[in-house]
Amino acid sequence: MEQGKKKIYIGIIAALFILIIGLVIGIVAGGKDKKSEDTTAVASSEVTENASTEEKTVEETSTAQTTTEATSESASEKKEENASVKADFSLATNNGWESGSDYFCQYDFVYENKQGKTLSNWQVVISGCEKVELSQNWNCEVEKKDGKLIFTPVEYNQKIENSQKLEFGFIVSASSKEETDKLAKNATLTFDGETAGTNTSEEKNNTEATEEKTEEKTEQATEKSTEENKSETKEDSSKTPFENHGKLTVKGTDIVDKDGNKFQLKGVSTHGIAWFPEYVNKDAFKTIRDEWGGNLIRLAMYTDENGGYCSGGNKKNLKSTVDKGVTAATELGMYVIIDWHILHDLTPLKYQSEAEEFFAEMSLKYKDYDNIIYEICNEPNGGTSWADVKKYAEAIIPIIRKNDPDAIIVVGTPTWSQDVDKAAENPITGYDNIMYTVHFYAATHKDDIRNKLKKAREKGLAIFVTEFSICDASGNGALDKNEAGKWMDMLNEYNISYAGWSLCNKDESSALISSGSSKKSGWSDGDLSEAGKWLIEQFKK
Ligand code: IDC
């Protein structure tokens, strides 16, 4: 009996021992499982963080992963989501041929919007295009920059409605088929700056790490950000225009603000600062900003009229008036155009060396200001050709660029800045942030000039109406509000910035201040001309 009991005790102890060992192994193994779960959760969080999704998304992703299986399932789901977004567009060659020593290749891009909502501001960037030349494109605008081809919308495909397709195409050439073949792999599609996918899941050849990173973004993140970016930069009324919008650049046909949102400048042009310098004062600009709703001042400095900068005017005084205007506008957070107001001189070539000196000085002085716009020749006329204007611009632009590498520069066009169509046929290349001028006086310039504008814009020209009025071209005569209305509809539809001529009380119908008022700021309704009252109404639209 004693022996039997002993055996039973030993058996129980052995069983307990095995159980304990088993438990220990179990715990260790469980811990390991937990650890691998954590690792995956961290990786998933990183993905969502990269995609700049709200914390909520990160939480949702993590809580879904309670078991190892759930984790890997969720990860593969996510992978599939990405893959399906990426696979949503196709960029394929449908034709290729040799011509001379070059190889030409046609690409067709198709993206079908299955996001259940309207997508806007698409952009397709193809990197690795250093050795590729663009020869044709349709249904898109194209810009080549830093070895990339950047495709953006034309008027009619800015927005892609749900279940609609975005389709565009282009032809490129290079010295070899290998070069043109690479493109399909290097494309990225974004909406409102957020990545929507790459061409396929094929091996990529992206050189830029940032592009690799954005490809990791989830569908959720893309949708969310698209939603957010739909709204324009919010106007905080307690802030100045510059505080709200910051440094402006030109993107395609548009001015965009610091956040990359389209932005329209609306303001007034002074009359000649040699003749009406009293209107260049901070209180006047403050009235324009706060009472009228303008965000832009243009300082018009005639070059060849009586008292002009190159025709006997006091250079020192004129420059000090420019400086007074720039300082006032800057303190008020407004944007300011320095306008080399050629007119009587007909061609900008007449005073090119003075212009070179002037813009070298201005750009050096204001190189650290981010609210300055240089208008290098108001209105070439008298038969001056676009070739001459371009030649002049190509001399002045590098002088400004040397000091101020990215300020917006506006170039006048032939026939009193009406022939933007000519500029569009042969635009200035090699510089960013270049715009071209259209001027109109609504009682004289109607559909003919609007058609030129339309044509130029369709070719991708960035246009700025730095001067206009609603009377006739003499700056006087009856107002044509009907034609003016058509013009404003067009400018607003196209997001074209404008400045109304002119801030003075001269007895002519384009003057914004009534000739009976001697006030130089703080104008009330009774101090304004009819053109002045009309202009203020436009600022509100
Ligand atoms: C006009 C002024 C007028 C002045 C004249 C000088 O309104 O008071 O005597 O210049 O030549 C432009 C020019 C702008 C003109 C304006 C009206 O850019 O300088 O101002 N205009 O003629 N282009 C079309 C019209």
C-alpha cells in the first residue's frame, strides 16, 4: 500500500511538472504572438501616419488587429485597397514610330473616378523625363520642370465627376525607345495634391524618395484629403491678404497661394505716379483694402510721357514714390505691382538699358519681399512685334531673377497688351512665374479681345489683367457696364487677377475718385466716380 501511494504521489508531481512546463511554454509563445501583433500594428500605423490620416484612422486600424490573423488580413486588405487605387489609372503606349534619329511614342492616360464623389485639380507627374521631348498633347496642359513632365487640367476637365473618366494623351520623342518606354512606370496621379495612385504595381523607377513615400498613402487618406482640399484657403478676416495667402506663384494658367490654392488678385492701379503722387499713401491703400475689399495695388510709372522716368522725370522722386507705395502695401499685407508704364515710347526696346538698370535696382531692393510683382512693359504698341517684346523680356527677366528668383513677372503684349494670342504661340520659356498681360477698356474692347484671351488660355498662357476700365480706350467716354459684365464673368471664371485704372480724381470717366472730391483716402460713396462704385462692387464677387 505504502509503495502504491508513493507511485501515485510521484505521478501527480510529474503531471504537475509537465503542466507547469506546458504553461510556461504557452505563456512564452503567447508573448511572442503578442509581440508580432504589436510590430504589425506599428507598421500599419506608420502607413496611415504617412498618409496623414487623422488619429481616428490609426485607432481603427489598430483595434481591428486583435489577432495575428486579423492583422495580416487587414494588412493584405489595405494592400489590395492600395493596389486597386493604383490600378485605377492606365498610362499606356498605343503607338510608336521612328522618325529621323528619334523615336516617337504616343501615350494615352485613362483614370475612371470610382470614388463616389467629384475629384478636382488632377495632376499627373512623370519623372525621369530628362532626355524626353514633348511633341504634342491633348486634353491637358503640360509643363516640363526638373526633368519631370507635369500634366494639369484644361478648362473642361478640371473636375472629374464620379464614374466619369479623365482621359488625355501626348506624344513624346527621345533618341531611343528605352527612354520613351520608361515613362509609364514613372507616373503619379494626384487630386488636389494628394496621391491617387501610380500606373501599375510594376517595378518603379522613381528617383525621388518623396514620390515613393506618397505612394504608400491609403485610399481613405486620399479621399479625406481630397475632401479637405476642395475648399480654398480660408480667409481669416482678422488677417491681411498676405497673411492669408503668402507668397504667390504661377501654376499652369493660375496664380496660386502659399497653400497651392488658386488665388485671384483684385485691386487698383494708380494713375501715373509722376502726376498723382498724393494717392500713393498708406491710408488710401488701407481704404482700398478694408473698405473696398481689394488686395492689390499697381504703381504705374510712365516712362516716356511728360515727366516720365526716361523723359525728364525726376528719377529720385519717382523711385521714392515707388518705395512709398511698396512700403505702404507691404505694411498692409497687400500685393503690389511695380509697373514700367511704357506707352508713348511704343516699344520697350526704346528704353531697354534704363529698364535694365531700374529692374536691377528694384529687384535688389525688394528681393526679400514676397508681395512684389514686376510688370516690365505696360503696353507695347505702334506695331511693336511680339518678337521684339520677347527679346526685351528675355533681357529683363534674368536681371530680376538674379536677385529675386521667383517673384511673378508680368510681360506686356503687342497692340496695347491685347495680343496674348501671339504670346501664346511663342511664349517665353526657361523661367517660372511668368505671366502675360491683357488690358481692356470695355466700351472699346469686346469679344475680339476676349477671344484672344480664351485662345491664349487654352494654350496654357497665364494671363493677368493689370489694367482695365469700363469706359473707352481713351480712358474717357461712356461706361459700358454690359460689356464690362461679360469681361468680369470671364475673369472670375478663369481666376484671372485684375487691377482697375485708375486711382485719381482726374476729370475722365476711368478715374475712380470723383473729380469733385479732393480726399486722398477714406472716401465715402459720394467721393467715388461711377466707375469707382462699379469697381468696388466687382471686388465683392
Ligand atoms: C491714360 C490716362 C490719361 C493720360 C494718358 C496719357 O487715363 O489721363 O492722359 O493715359 O497718355 C492705356 C494706358 C493708360 C491710359 C489708358 C487710357 O495704359 O496709360 O491712361 N489706357 O487711355 N491703355 C489703354 C487705355
